Amino acid sequence: MSAMTSETVPAVEPAFADLYEEIADCPRCTLARTRSRTVPGVGPSLAEVMLIGEAPGAREDEQGLPFVGPAGRFLDDLLAAAGLSRNDVYICNVVKCRPPGNRDPEPEEIAACRPFLDRQIEVVNPRVIVTLGRFSMARWFPGLAISRIHGRPREVDGRLVVPMYHPAAALHRGDLRAVIEADFAQLPNLLGRPAARPAPAPLAAGPVAATADTDQGRLL
Ligand code: URA
């Protein structure tokens, strides 16, 4: 498989064509007024792994592709260490347009974009969903703290959902780098593949306390 860099603009697969067109014309929230380009997502429709970030930043808004800035470079390293590349995974965000000044997405923006994310999950039907950061995590793990549950897969609707720190967190907090690396190193195992490299010692938090989220699925 040829390496795809974050600079490559991939062709849109037919499975995504209508959806991406709809996203490109989306007027559902005020981010439509300030965006340069929508950032629908990238990767194969048959990907086994789907990574869901927060929202596009400045570089993503320019290029129309997710995770092409500094956090994206770290994401590429994390994928490579797990024996994966961008060709193997589908990457998108909770919100498809850049919030001005990279502010957090508002609840109504997340809600407006949710049907797009629903359709992406339906099309890709991944075996493993990795949530990157608290905004995507909140969909499956509402009210839980990432510091407590990162790296702990949960079975939901026949697939695994694994909450992980956002790669940008390691750019601000160096101590999180090894934590994120250890969480990503689990991916081959979750996919039933041999580990690409010896995994660093796990730094994940202890058992997750029983909370009101138990209807969301089973912690593994
Ligand atoms: N951060 C995100 O959450 N998504 C991107 O696409 C880029 C940075």
C-alpha cells in the first residue's frame, strides 16, 4: 500500500459522494459563515478503524482535510507505531467546519453536525471507533472523565469504542505523550493483529467506577 501523506488530496469514494456534497453546502449552523472549506473526512469506506476528532483547525480549514496540522503529524506517528497508516483508517471530526479562533464547538454546532457523523459511521461501519478528545468521547461516554477511561474499550452496538486523548493534548502536555502512545499501541490487539512494536508500559487509569452511563454498553 503506498504511503499517503497528510498533503495528498485523495479522491472521494462513491460511498461518500452525496454525503460530502451535502456537507460542502451545509448551512445548518453559523460556522457556515466563517469557514473557508468544510472538512468532511478522509479514508476508505471499508476502514476497520474510525478516528473521530473534535473540529478542523486553521490548516484543515485551508485544505479541507482533517488532521493536517501539528496534531495530525503526531497522529501519523501514532498510527505508524501501531502498524497503521492513513490508508487504513477513516478520520473525521465531530464538527465539519472550523470554529473561529479554534474555540470549542458549541452544543448546537455539534447537534447540527451529528446527522453527518451518524451517516459516516453507518457507511464505514468500523470495527473500532477511537474518540480523540472529549467532544467525540461525550457521545459514547457522557459525563465521564477522559483521565479515568482513556484507552479502555467499550463494546457498543457490536463494535469497540475506545476513548483516547486528543493528539494535540500531547503537544501542550508532554507527560501525556507516553499515555497516548500506550493507548494507540493497543489498536493492533483490538483488531486481532500482532503488535507492530513492543507496546510501552501501560499508563492507563484504574477501573472505571459504575456510573449513569451503563446503558451505553460494556466496559472491557
Ligand atoms: N484537531 C481536530 O480535532 N481535528 C482536526 O481535524 C485537526 C485538529
